[in-house]
Amino acid sequence: MNLSETGVIAEDELLRGPKIKYLLSISGIFVFLCLLLIHYSTSLLSLFPFENGVNIPHYLISYLLVLVLAPFVVMVASYDFISNEMETGSIRYVISKIDRTSFILGKFLALFIVFTFVVSVIAVMGSIYAYFSGNALHIGETVLFWILSSLYLGCFVSIFLFISTLSENNKTSFLMSIVFIIILLFLFLQGYDNYLKYLTPYFYGIENIGIFRGSSHNVEFIKLLKNIFTMILYTTLFLSMSLSAIKRRDL
């Protein structure tokens, strides 16, 4: 792996890539939807088991939206990130000049930066909205939202990047991505008594809600560190499979 080459690939995708405007458009819609739900969070109070009739904190509303909708946003944005180059044959030109490991990591880094930036915008805008609405800022919880949401989305970026690496064309990649996300949902919905839940990012994302329910002074640090480590491990596993898959392909 060459870090310089990885940076070049990521920079090229972010600054000159054909999909960057598309990514920004999807991200803008997602941010707007988050802010809209934060604004109307009072009307959603009855859906969640909060005590004493308190308002739902902006960071928790945002996190719930990330849990539910963000995986589909990531899928739409990344399913063809590599399969498109497979389909057009442009990948042969790229990998003739750089290492395949740097190519995959550069692609991942570009997507991860975009979605981390999206989460940052949601966190900042939510805090600003809370401040001007006369609510507490919850700086500690907002930072946790940023960290855990970014890692959660990183899991799905690595998943769909792996699927895109396996696919010969965009149509195959899209269909495989849909099937895979349905399988993940099915495994998670089997219930907490089923060990298959540990195979899905959804489980670890839901686990983090318990961390948000307490104050930043009462965070269960062991549980927090365990969830962070597991999501990093999950992302690393799928990135490793992507690297293995592209190294074995005859391009």
C-alpha cells in the first residue's frame, strides 16, 4: 500500500470524480431531512419511550434517522463506485499506474470523508438549532453522535464497496446490494436471542442508543469502546475482503 497513491485516488474522487455532484445532492437531501425531523421532533415524542414528557434531544432524532435511512443512502451512493469502472474498463488504466490496495483504500476514504462530513453538518446544524430554540447544547452527546454515526456509516460503505468490487457491472452490483441489505435486516430482525444479530451493523447501531439515553457524565465507557472497536473491526473485515477480491481478479 502506498499512502500517497491512496490520497491521490481519494482526492481525485472528491475533487474531479464524476459522481461527486451526485453524492453531494444525495447528502444535501439527507441533511435537510434530518433538520426537518429535528424541527418537528416534538410531534414525534409519542413514538419513543421518554419519561416526564421531555423533548427528544436533537442528537437522538438525528441518530435514529441515521440508523434507519443512512444505509440506503450509502447504498445508492456507493454501489457502483468500483463496478462502474469494471463495466467501462477504465479500471485497467488506473491499476496499471497504482497499487490495487491503494485503489480500494482511496475509494473507501473518499466515500468515508463525504459521509463523515454529512454527519458533521447534521451535528453542527442540530446544535445551532437547539441553541436558538432555547435548549441545552449537549456537546458531549453531539460528539458521540458524530463518532458513532461516522463509524456506523463506515460499516456500510465497506459492505457496498466489497459488493461493487465483486460485480462485473452496475446492474449486478445494485441487485446484490439490495439483496445483501435485505439479508442484514432479516438477520437483525431474528431477535436478540439469535447470535446472527452480531453479523449486522444494525445491532451495534441500536446498541448505541442506550449510550445516548444517559448523560455524557454517565456513559458506559466499556460498552462504548466495545461498540467502537467492533464497528472498526467490521469495516476492516469487509475492506480486507475487497482487497482480496480485487487482487484475485484478472483485470
